[in-house]
Amino acid sequence: MEQTIGMERLYKLGDFKNLKFIDTISGIQDEYILNDEFQDMLRVLQLVRADKYYLKYVKLFDDVVQKVIDKVMTIEEAIDLLNISETELTKALTHVLKNNLKSIVQKE
């Protein structure tokens, strides 16, 4: 007869959010399932596998958060450039026009 061994691992992510991993190994022969050392090794394997996937999740989540932060910074920089005052804009345009007029006059 074949047996099944299972494990649930719950990781708390904060703000009442959890991440649950469930691992099941089935098809284990009776002679192995009755061996405590074998069962312990299977449970360690399941825990290591759950931790591996949790760390992978954390890395992916961090990568996504970093991409969002990068986008937000880019958007904030663009907004800052668009939010210059009319006076600053007028000064900048006047400066550009004066320089362009000087270069046109010098060519003639």
C-alpha cells in the first residue's frame, strides 16, 4: 500500500497578509513511511523546498517594487521639469532666443 506525507508552511508578510505553501509527496511505500529517519528526511526536504520558493517570491517581489520605484522617480522628475514657474520658463526662452538672435546676426 502507498502512503502520502504532506506539509503546510505559512509565512507572514505583514499587514495581515500570509503566503502559504503546501507540499505533498505521495506514492510512498509502507516500509519507508514507517521508518522515522526517512520521514524526517522527507519533512526536511519539504521545508527546504518551501523556504526556497519563499525566498524566490521575496526576490521577485523586491524586483517588482524596485521597478515601480524607478518608474515613480522618472515620473516625479518629469513632473518637476513640467512644474517650473512661468518666470523661469520666460527667462529660459528669452535666453534661448537671445542666443539664437546673436548667432543669426553674427552670420549676416
